[in-house]
Amino acid sequence: MTINATFIGQILVFAILLWFIYKFVTPALSQALNERQKKIADGLAAAEKGQKDLAEAQSRAEGVIKEARDRANQIIDQANRRSNEIVDAAKGTAQHEGERIVTTARTEAATEANRARDTLRREVGSLVAAGTSRLLEREVDAKTHADLLDKLAAEIGRG
């Protein structure tokens, strides 16, 4: 009977141990496991949210980059148009300035030609007066000389 009594005693101790584990240890372990499971689920949810946020951020970054490229292209196009306008304006200004310089040069050339003609007229008049005085063998007075020169200049100017 000692084996039977020992065996029954062990079964009772084992049953008490099971009850103790079920009553005190299992809830604590279950609670710890539930908390750990919740933390893992929260971590996975946060990771998934992070992935979504990353995808959204990449999408926004691509949009911003595209917008910046478009804006840069617009600025480049505006700069090219403006440079063409400046070149065209400079060409126009240079053309007008060139025309003005040519006109001024022509006016100065005409003025110089008129001066040269007047100088030649006077010199020819002086030569004519000198030749006339030699032919006449007398000196023509200054007033007569000036009158002759004016007449001669007027005749040369007409013809």
C-alpha cells in the first residue's frame, strides 16, 4: 500500500501544482504574452504606416522635383527669350546708331566738300585776279578784287 498511497499523494501534489500554475502562473504568462503580442502588432502597424509615409514622401518629393524641373525649364525659356530680345534690341540700336553715324559722316563730308569748293573758288578767284592784274598790268584795288571774287564764285557755283 505504500506505493498506492505514495502514488495518490503524488497525484494530489501534482493536481495542486496544476491548480497553482493555472491560477497564478498562467494569467501572468498569458498577460505577458498578450502584451508582447500587442507590442509586436503595434510595431508592425507602425512599420506599415512608415512604409506608407515613405511612399507618400517619395511621391511628394518626385512631384516637387518635377515641379522644380518645370520651373527651371520655364526660367531657362524666359532667359532665352529675353536674351533674344536683348540681342534684337541691340541689333536695332546698332543699326540706328550706324545709320546716324553714316548720316553724320555724309553731312560732314558734304560740309567739307562745300568748304573745299569755297576755298577753291577763292583761290581760283585770287589766281584770276592775279592773272587779270598781270594782263592789265595794274593792281586791282581790294574792293574791286572782292567784287570780282564774289562774281566769279557765283558763276562757278552756278556752272
